[in-house]
Amino acid sequence: MRAEAHACGVSIVDATCPLVAGVHAEVRRLIRRGDTVVVIGGADHALAGALTGQAPRSIRWARTVSQVDALEIPDRDHAAYLVAPGLPVEEAAAVITALRARFPTARAQHPDGLCYSASDRAEALAGAARACDVLLVAGANDCADTTNVAERARAQRHAEVHTVTRVEDIQPHWLASAWCVGMTCARSAAPGIVAEAVTAISGLGPLSVAHREIDTHVVALDSPVRVGRQRPQPYNTMMAPGGLARETVAMNP
């Protein structure tokens, strides 16, 4: 496809997430080494088809510890695992522990390849769900991410959670006794829906708006200097921004 585009003189803008591209490259590298690669995530993940298609016999998917227990890997000494982008790192911890117990020599991906933006998003969502009386999840009804976000919010067992595809879906009786109303967006949310919702809710009375942001930074350190006569040099740090997770919280004073 790229070759055809170049032949036609079409400019290509690759908007693939660097972490997603990195996972594809890492999977290809591990498969060339003869490893069976366990991808931590659901088989219904958006990347499942693309990753599995590279080498169907060498890719396994595991989302739970029980799925790890059921894995069949031909050569236990040639196993590797990585976390699918979009899965919070914290949710992968138990699966990683189970994998290392079953396959002690399994190769792991470099920590820089982990999707911390997914963790940021989950933490911001949990914080908003705990702080609000009502939480609105904007997104298409047939979108898996909308369902996932709503389920994560309900798991906090605090806010009353509703999904909306447009501002007109917001029912006044949902907000009748709410002091704090939160809103978060799934990937399929309509552009500008948060601003529209804030405008609509402000028609019910005085309103103040707060944004909850969580941003994880990955810090890369140079190799430490060797001990000797050489004068020690300070480590150089490079701050690489992770994903930015933001939830809008609208509060009635």
C-alpha cells in the first residue's frame, strides 16, 4: 500500500501510535528469535487481528490468570510476553506474575514500551467516579470502549453512571439531586460533546467546572559511571511525556 501511494505521488502521514508501532516491531523481533509471544490483553483487542496475523501459530493472548494456566507453549525456554497498548499496567500485574511463575525464562518487553497513558486514563476515571454523584460517559452505544469505560466507572460503586451519544440524551432527572456531575469520553465520543454538555447543564443553575488531569512521565537515566579515579558525573535525565488523561467534572455550588 505504501509503495502504491508513493508511486502515485501521494504523501503519507503515519498517525500510528508509537507504542502500537513498537509492539508490532517487538513481536516481529521475538518471532524471528523463535519465541512464542504471549500478548497480555483480550483477544477482542483492537490490535488482535493485526498482531495475530503476523504469525498465528506464534501468538497467544491472555487477559486473566486462568488463561495463563491454560496456555500451551511448545518450548518453555522460548517464551516471551508483552502488554497490549491500551491496557492499564496495573491490570497486567497479576497476569505477568502468573506468566513468570509458569515460564521463569520468558523474555519481557522493555518498561519504556508500556502504555502508561492507559493507566493515567483509568486512574483519572476512577477519581472522577469516586468524586461525583453522577458520571456521564460519552460515546457510541455499539462501541466496546464506551462499555468498558462505563464498567470501570461502575466498579467504583459510587457514582450513578449513564452513557450518552449526544447532549440530548442527558435526562434532567439524572441530575435532580446531584451536587457533582462528571463527564468522560470514550474513543467514539462526538467532538465537542463535553463543551456542549457543560453549556446544557449550566442552564440548570450556577455551575463551576474542574478538569482532572493525570500525566505519567517516563524518566530515562544514562548508565551509571564506573567507580575509579574518574570524576563522577551526574546522571542526565530525559523527561518523556506519557499520555494525558483528562476528565471533566462539573460541580454545582
